[in-house]
Amino acid sequence: MSAAALAKATMRFGAWFGIAAVVLLVVGPFLNRNFGVADSLSTMPLSAVWEVAPVAVLVSLTYLLLLVSAALLSAILITTSLVIRRSESEDVRRDKALTPKAR
């Protein structure tokens, strides 16, 4: 796989993880109010909420972990893609500088 193809695939996966993070961010309040720890339970200590509604705590925790991991993976993959593209452009520029010009 060439560097350009690798950079393109990495950017594509990073963009998809970014879209997933945005969707989770938009859907998050709906999930937390209907299935997770809502505002009424958020003032209680976690141990008390766990005794009252353990599934709600698990839903909220799973949502939070998915959101953070999708955002971090998106940022890492997009940054990696940009580093690959930068490295490839420097290699091309260096090769052009080293090749003698035809007269």
C-alpha cells in the first residue's frame, strides 16, 4: 500500500469516527434522560445511584466511554493521516531537489 493510499484510508476512518462522535454527542441527552442517569439522579453519589438503578449507570458509562473513545480515535487517525501526507510531500520535495535538471 502506498503512502498516499494509507493516508487516504486513515483520513477516511478518522472522519467516520468523528461523525460517530458527533452523532453520539447529539443523541447523548436523549439516551441519558430516557435510559441513563438523568438529571434527577446526577446529584446523588454514584454508589447510591448504583443501588437504585444499576442499568442506568451502565448505560451512561457506556455512552461516555463510546463518546470519548470515538473522539480520541478520530483525532489520532486524522493527525496520523496528516503526518503521513506531510512526510510524503517532504520526500517528493527532497527527490526533486536531488535530481539534476535536464538541459
